[in-house]
Amino acid sequence: MQAWFSQHRAALGSALRRLGASPLNTLLSLLVIGIALTLPGFGYVILDNLRDLGQSASGVQQISVFMQLEAGKKDVGEIESRLRQTASGKWRFVPKEEALKRMQASEGMAEIVASLPRNPLPDAFIVEPTNTDPQALEVLKKELSTWPKVAHVQLDSAWVKRFDAFLKLGKLALTLLAGLFAAGLVAVTFTTIRLQVMAQAAEIEVARMIGATDAFIRRPFYYFGALQGALGGLLAAGLVIGGLRLLAGPVADLAVLYGGSFALRVPAALEIGVLTSAGALLGWLGAQLSVSLSLRKFDHA
């Protein structure tokens, strides 16, 4: 076991020395890998922020429950009791008197409201469910419409479905884009490792003659590919965070203009770890393909 650890430590040291031997080439490779991982990573974070914005936007995913005009306090109390038991999320009661005052405060409505013989507005409940999936909202809407003394249940389901479809389309497009950039990252690592193997062809031949196994020869290249990919992933995470920091101010100002508040969410430690691990895995894959092909050519030489 100690010998196994020593071999891996030596391979890791060799990979680090190769990274430092040509800093300019290493920097350029890291920039290519970082940019390749930045674009899909940034896109996924933006989509997550859009989803959060859609869920927090006032009135976007609310269900309005309008009571019948003749509904009394007892009927309102029964609906409140049912909401406490069945509706997950937030809800609030809007008395008919409050609704009339809001209507009266609207521009141009004061005279119209004053001319009405009685209050034509019903009591209402505003429900903000925790589960904002379009199908779940439709199910909840149908359930609420069956409750006693409920005259109408309103949900802007068309907007919710369009927004959900937009997010799904965006995720699909980003997945395809991520696949293309992943292939490019593997190709970059493949080429880099192939050049290293060709430059050390004589050393590899001598090592094989004195009994070095293929695993021993492959190991430093695997570490090099994984380290290069991981560093590229960290660079990508830094670029994503930097881009979001630059956008945070303008986005907050735009939200204020629309009467709300919103802060862009930067990647958490777990998401940074996933991006770094993805870079390391793709780098290792490129190295594995390159070394395997090169050693196979040595066997046939």
C-alpha cells in the first residue's frame, strides 16, 4: 500500500512539474478550458436565478379564490380552516371592504365607486403555493373551486406554463451547449497530452524496456489532464462569479424600477465543486483517450 501511495505521489509531482514547466502554454490551455466551462455554467446559474425571480414575482404564481357575495363569516372561517389543513405555502384573506378601498384608491375609480349602491366585490383569498409546478397549480385550482361558497378561482396558468416551458427549453439548449463544449475540452486535453507523449516517446520506450507497466506510464498523464481540467473549472467558477457580481448592481436597479427587489444568486460551494469536478473528469477522459491511442501505436511500431 505504501508503494502504491508513493507511485501516485510521484505521478502527481510529475504532473505539477509539467504544468509549471511551460506556464504560458498552461495559462492558454486553462483559459480555453475555463471559457468552455464558463458559458454553460453561467447559463445554468442565470436560469436558476430566473426561476427564483419567477417564484418571487408578486402575483405571478398566485391563486385568487373569490367567495360568493352571500358568503358570511362562518363560510370564510371554513375556507380558512381548509387552507390551513391542505394548502402548502402562504395565503391571506382580503375582505370585501379592503378590496373596495383599493379599488376606490385607483386612478379614476373614486367617482365610480361612490356612485355604487352597495359593495359589489366579494371576499377573497390570495394563495401562494410552495409547489409552483404548472400541473400542481392546476390540481390545486380544481380542488379550491369545489369548496363551499367559492364562486370563482383564478390562476394565470397560461403565463405559468409559458414560463415553465421557457425554462425547460433553456435547460435543454444549455445541455446541448455543455455537451459541445465538453467535447471541445476533451479535444484540447487530448491534443495537449498527445504532444507530451510524442515529446517523451524515447523515455517511454526505455521505461517499457526496463519493465515499467502501462499503468505506471499512464498515471502522470492522467493526473496532468485531471489537474488541468480542475484548474480550468475553478477558473470558470471565478469567471461566473465575477460576471454575476458585475450584473448584480444593474439587475437590482432594474428590479427597483419595477417596484420590487431581487439579488442575483452566485454559485454555492457545492456548485463550484461540481464545476471543478466536471473539468477534472473531462480532463482525465481526454488524457485517457490520448495516452491509450499513443501507447497502442507504440505497440504496433
